[in-house]
Amino acid sequence: MNAREKIFAKIATALDGAGHKAVREQNARARIGAHDRGPVPKRGQKTGQELIDEFVNEAVRADGEVIKLKSTNEIVENVFSIAQSLNGSAKANICIAPNLALSALDWADDNVNISFGPASPSDNVGVSFAHTGVGETGTLVLLSGPESPVSINFLPDVHVVAIFSDDILPTYEDVWDILRNNNDVGPIMPRTVNWITGPSRTADIEQSLLLGAHGPRRLVILLIDDKKT
């Protein structure tokens, strides 16, 4: 028996002394299944326009940029504008998630290189559509899948994320509630759930803030005030 096995054996012995294993497992499954929520602070109880305003304020506080749009039809011109503003990119490479709402737009432009699907290290701009957002922290929630390659969240230097204002929820717990119940065949989670709050950053080196250490150095949120169709 190696050290790891000895440690777990001691834990099991101690737990068995506190109650039968089958009862403990049953209680654990019941607690997990109940999804009990903890206390929610006041900032997580906002609704309507106050919720949207809080999302914007928190996203900006985390060094994200927020551009408010009236409809999805304004996405392309804003992405092209962002791509053209990049220094040293005569012809920017833009990688777009094959999301239905994004794929339906007219991306034809000779001044940029457009691709759909997973990102590559040569992509300057990545474009995604968020599943939901969290007003409490200004966080974007992106789910992995065919329409949302995870590589777009990390490889491009600039990450542009579109989100409907209707998809902004007050708290993390609200998002998890939706994820647990958004599949007709049961609570099947995506392989990856990425929670993105501002651009990538670290202060590991001499406590100096460095943007873009583990992903995009710039995050632009396109907040769409239109109804989802």
C-alpha cells in the first residue's frame, strides 16, 4: 500500500466510525442534488436596467471594454473597426465562432482575413457569442461546443464577445441553475464552462500587473439591446 492509499484508508476508517458508508453516500447525493444556494449579497439581487448597468460597470472595472449595440447587424462593423485599430496589422486575421447568429452576418471584406472555427496563434481577433453573463461581477460565460471553440477564448490577442442584454443574470448561481436545466435529456454539462472577467492578467512577477499573460490582452464586449430571435 503506497502513501496515497494509506491516507485514503485512514480517512475511510475515520468516516466509517461516524456513520455507515451507504448512509453517508446517500446524504451526499441528496445534498448535491438539492443545489442549495448560499446567501446572495445585495449587488446580486438587481433586476432590469439596474442589472445591466451593474454588469457594464463591473466589466469596465475589470479592464473590459463595453460597446452597446442596438442589434446583431452592428456586430460586423464594430469588429472590423477593432481589427483596423490594431497596431502593426495591415491585414488582420479574424477568427469567428461558427455560432448561428454570427455566421448569418455578412463578413465579406478584402481588408481582413476571415475564418470560422477554432482559433490559431496567428489570429489577431477572435469573435464569440456568450451564453450568459453575470451582473454581479461583469463576467461572461462561454460554453464549449461546435459553435463555440474554446481556443477563441485564449489564442487571439483581442477577444470580442457579443451578448444579449436579456442573457445577463444576477449571480453565478443563476447561471448554474440554467446550465443544469438547459438540456432536454437531462443536466448534461458542456466539456468546458469558461468564466471570463476582463482580459487575461497576472501579477505573479514582482507584483506588476501584466495583461495577456494567459490569453487575450484586450476584451471587448458587444452588448446587444435587441430581443433574441
